[in-house]
Amino acid sequence: MLYKNGFDLWRSLAEFMERAEELFIYVPYIKLEQLKELIDQHQGVRAVIVRWEPRDLITEASDLEVYPYLKSKGITLYRNPRLHLKAFVGDRQRAFFGSANISRRALNFPKTDTFNYELATVNEALQIDDRLYFSMIEAESVLITDHIYEQIKVQLPEKRQAFPKESDFQLTVSYPDKSFSIASLPMTYSVDTLYRIYETRDSIHETELNCAMHDLAIYRIPLGLPLTEFQQRLKTTFFQHPFIDGFLQYVDDQGETYFGGAKDWIHKNCSDVPTPRKWQITENIQILYRWITQLSNGRYEVDRPNHSERLHLIK
């Protein structure tokens, strides 16, 4: 069924959002007024991905103030200049998608006689390839933080003045934060579990499958690789990841780290806003220990000499 702007698109989108316990929004152009209307009425939004090309912000096709609003709601914002699709993904299982951005004319809210002609439809059962596609978009997107937001905000007035004469420019923004988000650490229980799901495309439950999709996206593993190539590629991309590399540099410098020390280091170095409480990252570290020992070919080992798990370098 096709939903049509000016008729039933806004209502159908609202109904789709109401059914989702967790919602992920992928939309290139987002206006704050319409975003507020969507999110204030429908709970469960976890993350928003927007294009935010310089031209988008200068021409106000998208609003920069989307970031502080989402931050106040505890919702993560990402930037991806390659984004062109428009999709609302519910519980990572269903997708409401079409041509509409989040703006007054695209969604006809508030109602206007000059609304855009837009279409949308719903896929009620995303396949594993579909879900991986969305996960890969999220994995390559840049996490927006206060630091990045302020960099862009400071540069916009000057760029707006130059825009009528010079449209070919780039914002100078450094992106040190995304790689050190807790979300960039592995989530699947073990490497063996990840490969089982990868090979059979089956899982015990939905959470396990979501974790596997996250890890395949973060570590850039395409579908269809044989076991040996899968293992080698995962090992290479895992140990090259900045968060993993930084953590293991810390371990190597000391020769070991107990669980509390690992928790302190990750808590101190993660870029998440707000910073998670230490007890909230316990499972992340347990999974990280398993991955390091399974992929390091005996370079690292975990034991428990003093009633606390110790990750140490084998000399």
C-alpha cells in the first residue's frame, strides 16, 4: 500500500511510530518543528541520522538546533553526508520508507496548500541483508557531540556570508569522538557466536541478531565470506579499531589490567554524552575480554588471581 502526502502519509507515519518500542530515523533533511512534533508524541526514538552537508545548514534545509533538542531527549544524533534514503526503522524489524524528509512541506504538517507530492510504504519484515545495510550506514556515520556541534555553529555565520559567491566549500570539523563511543565496542557474546549467526543467518533471539548486525557493520564484514577469510578480516579490523587499539596500548604498557582498571579506562576514554555509569559497561568489558583472547592467538589471557578478572599480556 502506498501512503500519500496530503492524504494519509502523516497519519500512517504516526501509527507506525506508535507500534515501535525502539525507533531509528534516517532522513537527510530535518526541520526542528516537525521533528519535535514526531518525537514529542511518540516515545522510543533511539537515534537520528541526518545528512548535514554545509549547504543543507546554510540554506536551512536542515536545522542545526536539532542537536541540542535531541540531546535534551537523550537521543543520539549522527551525521552522514552520503545519506539520501528516508526511512524510519522500528525495532530493527520493520521500515517505513519513501521520499519524504522531515519538513513542513514533505509531511504536510502543519497543513499547507503547497505540500510536496511524496509517497511512502512499509516493509513489515526486513531481511538480514536489509538490516545490515542500515547498520552499516550507522557504523560509518559521525557521532555528533557538543565539540562537533560548536565547531559547526561557529563557522556557519561566515559560510552564510560567502555562500552567494562561493558554494564550493567544506566545514573544517575534526571527528575524534565516534570511534570511542561505547557503541563501537563488540556486542555479540563471542566471536564463535558471531560466526554462527553469520553462517546460518539464525539466532536464538532478536537481541542476539541485533548485536551481530552491529558487529558486522562496525568491523566492516560483508556477507558471504568463507570461515578463514571471515576470521582474518575480523581479526584485522578489530585490532585496528582506534578504541580497541588504544585500550590494548594501555594493557601493554602495564602488562595487565584488572577488571576495575579496564572499567576505569573505558569510562574515562569513551566519548558518549552522557557518559554511562561504570556499572552499565560491565557486560561490554566482559564481551571485550572474550573477543581479545579469542582473536589474539594467545597473545592475551584472562585469569582471576585476586577474585577479579585480569587481562594480561603473555610474554
